[in-house]
Amino acid sequence: MDLGHSAFDPVELRTNSVVPRHAATLILVRDVPPGRGRFHKRPRYLEVLMLRKAVRAGFSSGAHVFPGGTLEMTDGCVEIAELCSGRDDADASAQIGVSSGGLALWVAAVRECFEEAGILLAYAADGKLASFSDPEVAARFQACREALNRKKQNLLEICRDEGLTLALDRIYYFSHWITPEGMPRRYDTRFFIAEAPVDQTAHNDGSETVENRWIAPEKALRLAAEGKMALVFPTMKNLEAMSRFASAADLLAHTRTIKEVSTSLPRLSIDGREVRILLPGDPGYEDLTAEPPAGDFPEKGAL
């Protein structure tokens, strides 16, 4: 796979000494059915899976995030591309607006979700979504997940051993965020979205992620506003976008109609100890230099 300039790296991002690392995030959603009994008036509603990062996890330490992480070279190997259902590299690259190599980011989203949340979007040999409802199967895949996290096994080997193909046809491109220049760590992250498999249960890995919860987007935003849930800026903005939809079905139907996803590259306005995040189109965005003065940026930023 070519990870060169033509595929991924806009020229303007190389003006900063910290080059963004390519990353992928998979937002899992589900519908909660209408209430029964004393909850009979509760309508169907949308929930999203969120993981809480360990305090020692570095970037986004202690925050609630979606499963995701940085690209690995094996995500773009030819062999795993042959085990992807519904998308080839040409289609995947066109979807995210790069010339080639884009399939690796879709694969990375699936891999990171399995590593961090224990949910694997893949088809079994019978063509159905992988199910972990059988305790023996669940235990076997948990062992695979642990080996994957310890770098003792890779996703290609797991797919071959278990007769799996990655269900990329069930995953949709949703948003694109690049960490502002001036940050000590920068990520060029593609956010994808998919409906969670019904026969798999999320489990945090106990290392990078220490808690998982299904939550309505508007509730997560409310808890963040009350100071009860830490959210990084792109997570908050993605939650805001999802909160406009009444159900996972409505949200997924919308994602299927998206023709182009714009890139969000925030800039930072720093005045003393006050830091404001500006997006393209916000007043003052074009007036900011791309990179804050050296030494003026707080150690722990908002993005």
C-alpha cells in the first residue's frame, strides 16, 4: 500500500513539524426498542457506544471516545484487501477522497473496534454477521482479541483462521477531523459509522479502555455540559451531528446519501490562559496563523 503524498498527505499539513498520523474511528450505533410496561410511552431511540480511556492512555486521557486508533501497515496489505466484502480499494479511496490506499483506513476502523471494544464487524463463512452468542465462540474470539492486542496475531491471520471477511459494506464514511497545528500530537482521523451486531457484546480491554457504555448522543452532550463526562472536540461535534436523528435507522439512511465529507481542520485562538477552537467559517478563523506561538500552547489541549 502506498502511504505517500498522493494518497493521504495534503501539502499544507507538512508546514508544521508534527505531521498528523493517519487514524480511523468506528462509531457503533443501535436502536433501543420502544418501552414496555411502565415505560410503554418511551419511543424507539438511538444509542452510540462510547469507551472511557484510561487516565494513563496519553491522548484523550480519561475522556469518553469511540473505538479507534492509528493506521498500521498490515491494514493495507494486499492479502487483507482480498478479505474485504463490499468495497475494493478504488471504491474505498474514492469515498474518502484519496487517490489510492484508502481501503486501509476502513480495515483499521474494524481492527481498532475489535481491539478496543471486542466487537468485530465481519461475515462468517455462511455469509452471516459473526455471532458471539455461543460461549465457546465468544471465548475463542476473546483469545484472538487478546493476541491481537499483544501483537501476537494480526487481523489477517484471524480472518483466515476463522473463515471471515470484513463487513465493509456495512460501514459508512461520516466525518474527517485533523488535529490543529501546534499540538504535540496530531491525528488525521476518518470517522466511520455502522450498526452494531446484535449477537456481540462490547467489553473494554482493561488497558487503553476501562469502561464502555451505550448512551444517547444528547445525553452524552448533556453530561459533558454538566462536567460529568469528558469529551474531546471531534467526539462532541460528531455527537451533535448524530443527535439530530431519532433512530439508528434514520442516521444510517442519511449516511448512505452523503456524497462528500468535508475536512474539519480547527485552529486555536490563544489569549493568555483562554483557548478557543475555531472551525472553517467561524469569525476570525482566517485571521489566525496556522500554528500558535511556541510555548503558548497548554500541555493538555482540547483536541
